[in-house]
Amino acid sequence: MLREVKVEDAIGMILPHDLTQILPGEFKGRLFRKGHQVTEADIPALLSIGKEHIYAMELQPGYLHEDEAAQRLAKAIAGDSSLRLTEPHEGKVNVKSEIHGLAKIDKAFVDAVNAIDEVVLSTIRSNTVVQAGASLVGTRVIPLIVDEAKVVEVERLAAARRQEGFTLLEVKPFRKLRVGVITTGSEVFKGRIEDKFGPIVKEKVAQLGSEVVDQRFALDDSEAIVGEIHALLALGVDLVLVTGGMSVDPDDRTPGAIKQAGARVVSYGTPMLPGSMLMIAYLGDVPIMGLPGCVMHDPYTSFDVLLPRICAGETIVRSDITEMGYGGFYQC
């Protein structure tokens, strides 16, 4: 409802349009934007632009201004975590990460919220690597004034989902893993060609806060590869990466050697391109990954999908591999 009121009586009311300030020769622009909720501190500024009376929008019981609605939506998904909420800007509130880590987002909750008319909950994809300060979620409502019952329903959904044991939004910190690398291939072992895998793998590992503590070279020989796997495990590494020898050529022995070492294979192959020939296995609690050749030349492969999850402390299971096919086509 719009009505004309004295500025001193407008505290708590909503401006239905922008108010402009003009300082001759200095400034002309918006002093208050449409939708601003008038506070006592605003009164001198309003009087300074000649506004002794203004038109204001009065909130009726059971309705929320877009800023308050966006704040409550953001708090509903962020909960009591260390995630940071921005101040409202043009009716929007963002949720930001305080750390470098792996974003985990409950898609079912996001879908349920966005099924509510006039409510917007927009997120990045779950399992995205984020830096400290990165935005994860943006919230808003469509109208300037919204029925509070819609926001209450989002809060109810959030509480119910958490009671069922789901985490709606979090950023899992990366652990500092000690990584061992085994580079296979007679051509590299005998110095015929330069190792191209090592520098790339070391950089990807370092970007997630971990470190390659040892790199070993092995012939295309199953017994030799098995021996190097056990040697790295004896050093206490948290992750073993075996590069090369992952195709179906008769000389490629890596998949068989990983099995022969006693590892439990989760999957040999992924439904993602590039990176379909990757193997993920576990020897005890230590993950062992057989990396296909595309890791050397493609910027984003199945290795880049799974490595952050391992560094965040997750155990990869078969369903994780199955899900990589949808949206996993990164080359023409």
C-alpha cells in the first residue's frame, strides 16, 4: 500500500522508487534505491534533498521485503556453518565459502525450493572446487514484496532435510595428502622420451594442497609395477597414482598390476570423455588410480573429477563412477 507520509514517520516503510541526489557540479545519482527500507539514520539525508514528505510502501503483516526474504533464504541453506552471507544487494544475497575446498550441495533440496513460486535458489554444481571467497549460492525472491509463508516453507524444508541427516551446503576442506607416483613405460624408464606425466600430476596435486613425495619409474612389467606400489605403501603414502599403460594394448600392464598388488577394484573405466580408461581401486584404505594418457594433454579429465573428492577425504564407490556419464562429455 502506498501513502504519503512525513519522512520522520516513514521509518520501517519501503521506498517504491529511486530517490536522486543532485549536488551541482559534484554529483547526480541515486541516493536511495527502489525497495530501500527507511531507517532513522536516513532522515537527515532525505531532508537534505528536500524530501519532507515521501511516498512509502507499508508492509502488511505476513509479507516480507525482498532483502529480508533473500537473507532468510540464504540462512536456511547455510545453516549455522562457517559460510559467509553477503549483505543484500538489489534484492539478492550470496553465500560465500570461507575456505579452499570441495563444495557439497543437496540438489534435492535446491529442486524442492525452486518448485515454490517466486522463490529463487541458484547454486554452483556439487563437487566443484572453490577458492576462499568464492560464491556458492545466490538467493532472491521475484517480487519486491513476497508472502512470508513461502519463505517459511523453505525454512521448514531445510529443517526437515537436516533432520533426515542431509547436509544442505558445505565446503569440505582438502587434506594434505602424501602422494606417490609410479610412471610406467619402457620408453620413459630407458630415457628414450621425457616424462610428461610427472610435472602435470605434481601440479594438479599441489593445487589441492597435497604433495608428491616420491616418483618412481617402472618398465612395462607387472611384477615391477607391483613392487613399486608396495614400496610406496611402505613409505606411508595416502594415495598412489600410476601413470601410463592403461589401454588395451598387450604391452599395457598397469590395470593387471594394480589387481595383482591386491587392490580392490572399484572400476576400470569411467563413462566420461576424456578419461574413460581411468582405474580406481583401493589397497586397504589407500586409493590407487591408474591414469590414462589423456591426463597429459587434456585440461579436464576424469582424474580432475575424482582427485578433489579423494583429497577431501571421500571414498569413491561404483555409483560415483556411474554418475560421471551425465554431463561428462568434454570433447567433440
